[in-house]
Amino acid sequence: MTTAPRSRRTGAALAALIALVFAAAAARVLLGTPVVPIDKALAVLMGRQVPGISFIVMDSRLPATVVAILAGTALGLSGTIFQTLLRNPLASPDVIGVTLGASTGAVVAMTVFGATGPALFWAALLGGLATAALILLVAGAGRPGAGAAGAAGAVDNRFVLVGIGVGAALSSLISYLLTRIPTQSAGDVMHWLIGSLSSATWERAAVLALALGVLVPVLAVLVAQLRILQLGDDMATGLGLSVARTRVGLIAVGVALCALTVAVTGPLSFVAFLAGPLARMIAGRPSFPLAAALGAAIVLLADVVGQNAFSGTALPAGVITGALGAPFLLWMLTRTPTSRQGR
């Protein structure tokens, strides 16, 4: 497919996804118990005080809607960074342990140190960053001198394999901690294992908005370098690119996007994993705008379904995304050759 038709298709898909996000956002605000009439919702959004409805819209449903959009956007971008950089559709933060690292940081802070409130946010953020640093150190993903494409592919695959191993260890640690805490505390821990928008607030939305406002421009600069890096390490070095510094920079941005989101919402399983490959199927190549829009749509639709589709039982968004992602992961595994070397 030539560039022009591909660009038109990508643009049309992006416009359709943005329309879907707006429609899902309206459904998230209006649907539920009670259903909010459209005219009253519009009146509240325009600044009028409507008894009962103002609280439901402005303090409950709208913050959850905004956090869903921002979280999905961040996870979509994070997953695409890892999958494109490591040349492996399975290399999302969910699979390689970064998400679990953020969750583990919060769980350890809660169960071992008795942390609450904002301390848990920082514990989750530091947990994700520390996990990525450990994987990077063991795998040597930032090590210079991986000149040949084959060597670079080996480093990329090692990063994924080390991440899977670290994730398994962290999962075991969380399971152990769950056996050592009182039963009444287990419910608080579950937020960091499943992921939910039930505790969304305007303050948390502001955290994600600020994170995206800082990290997206950085990513926009690094994407140009990522395209050069995809030519191969030798070619990128010949063009004057610092391969090791670029890899570490991209990984740092991807980890920050993922860890900040987990710190706000808990782990929304498989969103980062789903968005990138779906965007690539639509565009025919990696597309960060499409992945961001797909991530937002996935989280928002999952929350709408979880809140309204099960007759009085509200399910966390993370349960729905996990149910969607597991079959997709199995499908991706059947399509990914085991001998693949980072192509």
C-alpha cells in the first residue's frame, strides 16, 4: 500500500476512534443508577446546579470518564513504545513486568510499611521505575556495542525474557504478602491487582494530564529517533544517533507513562498490549496516535460495560480489559514465531 492511501486510512480510523471515544464518554456520564437525562447533564456541564445530578456528573462520573481517557491514552503510548523499540508485539508493560512492578511497589508499601493515600501513589511509581531499571540492568538493553542487527535482536529478546521472569517473581511476592495480611485489608490490596476507575478524582485526572503534557512532547521528539533506530544499530550509529541513549530514553518514557497510570488507576490489564498491535493492523505500521486513541476507547468502553452490563453488579474496568486481552494474547502467541529474533 502506498503512503497516501495508508495515510488516508489512518486518518479516517483516527477520526472514527475519536468519535467513538466521545460517544463512550457520553454513555459513561449518562448511564448508570440513576440514568441522567441529557438535558440535565448539559445544564450541569454549563455550570448550573441541579440537586443530586450535579454531584453524580461532576464528582463521580465525569472524573472517571476523564481518567479513563487519559489512562488509556498513556497505556496505548507506553505499549507501542515497548513493542516498536523491542520489535516484538508481545513486549508490552503488562507482559514484561513493569505493570506488576508498579503494583508491587504499592502493595509492599501498604502491607509492610502501612502506607496510605499519596504515599501509595509514589510507591507505585517508584516500583515501576525500579522494576524497569532492574530489567534494563540484567538484560543490558542500554549496553552499547550491539552493532549488528542480530545482536540488537538478541538484546531485545533478552529484555522481554528477563521482564517475564521478573514479573513472575513479583507476582509470587504479591501472593506471599496477601497470605500475611488481615482479611479485612485484602480488599484494599485488590485495587492494585485488578485496576479500577472507582476512585477517580479530579486530582488524579490532573496528575495524568500533567504527565501526558510533559511526556508526550518528549515522546514526539524521540519518535523521530526511533524511526532511525529501526534501520538497525549500525545504520543509526552511522547517522550520528546515540543508540544506547535513545533506547534508554524511550524506555524511560514508556515506563513513566505506564507507572504513573498504574499509580492512579491500578493495573488495567492488557490495554497497553492491545492498543499497539490493533493500531498496526489498521495503519499497516506502528502508529502512536492510533494506539493512544485505541487505548482511550478500550478503557472507556470497558468501564461503561463493567458499570452497566451486569444487572446491578459493577465490575472494575480491569476485569473487562483482562477478559478481552487474554484471548488476544493467545491469538498473538499463535502468530508469533518462536524463533523470531526481534524483526
